[in-house]
Amino acid sequence: MSILVTGGTGLVGSRLLRRLVESGVDCRALVREGKALPSGVTPTEGDILDPGSLAGAVKDVSAILHLAAVLRTPEPETSWKTNLEGTRNLIAAIKRHSPQARFIMASTGLVYDARGPRPAREDDAVDPKMPYPASKVAAENALRSSGLSWSVLRLGFVYGDQDGHLDSVPKLAEMFKWHPANRLSMIHHRDIEMVVKLALTGALDGRIVNIVDEAPMSIFEITEYVGATVESSSEPLADPWWGQLDGSLARRLGFRPLVATLHQAAREGAL
């Protein structure tokens, strides 16, 4: 099996590629000139915004793992261009050159309504307004209607491997006025590898799946783990289910996280 990974130099992709190569998966990665990749990955120069560069990259692949995305940018059109148009370009290239390939796309739990009445489920209606989640929903819809074999992984809050993501929580909490008792559904980098391998078998084909561990963590707990503080509060939660995703579908489909909780990751020195 040969897979093409986009976003292979990013926070998720660089760690995932290393693990996939170590487990014997034949990986190539779409990269711009001069970008470094983990040892054992075959670089393929190109850009998802340059359709002409994609034909050689996707030829003869068994699967594509689409991780490339723009999250935070002062220019909303950048999110839309990369997240939607880039995905459309990849879909077109796969349909033309490797129509049998399985297309696995990473998405986000940020697509869900913060005011939901319970942890968010995959069949909940989504209509986000912020550019990043809105463009990801549009990209999901493009993939779902593509005619390809597809799956969409809506990831919880990704952390681990000293990626610095946990350290951003205190600043984000202050910026967005998060309540310290709000909880985030989490997922460790180790388990992104696990669910990608599951998706490569076809077990998730034709589905959008929330990918989270077994224990959402409060903003208060996370900030304590990174040695920071957050303003305490006993005020009632306005949106008590914000940030929490229902992971029961993934479990029914065979996903079992290796790192069940942030507490486990801390014990194992895997933060």
C-alpha cells in the first residue's frame, strides 16, 4: 500500500508520518520545495492550490490522507482557498488519475454548534460561521459528493509529543473567555495513527467520524498540567457541552485509543 499525505510538515502530519513509516507504511508526501520531511518519506513536490502539480503525486496511490489546512489567519479567504479549493483540486486529481484510491480527510470538532444539548454527534446539523470550520464543512461536502471512497475524521483537541498545543490553552482561554469548567474532547497523536490505520482498511468508508479519547478535560485541568493558571469561576456554564464530542460511533467501528486520557499521557511522559 502506498499513501499520499498532504500537510506532512504540520503539527499532525509530521508526527503521523514518522509513526506510519516506522510501522512499515509506504508514504509519500506532497511538499513545497525546500520543506523537510521525516526520514523514510518520499517527497513529491507540489501544492494543493496548483492542480497541475498533483497528477504525478496521486498516480498509483492506494489512499490519500488529506491533512493540509489553514486554521488561524487574519485573511478569511486564505482559509477558504486552501481548505475548500485545495480539497477540490485533490478530488479532481484523484478522480482522474487514481479513482480507486481511498480518500481520508482530517476535519475538526469545531464544526459543531457550541450551544448543543449534549456531546456533539456526527449526524448533528452543522452550520459554523467562522472561516476555518465553515470551509472544512464545505470541503467535507465536496468529498462526500465526489463519488470516491471516502471518510472524514473530525478530530478533537490534538495534543502530545511536545507539540506545544496544550500550552496554547491558557492563552486561548483568556482570549475567548472560556469558562474554566468547560471541557475539551482530546485526542493524542498516537491515536491519530491508530484511527488512520483503521480508516485505511475501509472500516470508516462513507462516514464522518468523531475521533476523541475517553475523557474530556476541563480548561482548568489542562492549564494546571502545563503549569499555568486560569481565572477561577463558580458561575454556571452557559454552554455546558461546548467542546465535547460523542466518540461512540468510532468505538462501534473498532477504534480503541491507546492513550485513553490526558492523565495517562502525563504518566507516560507523552505530553
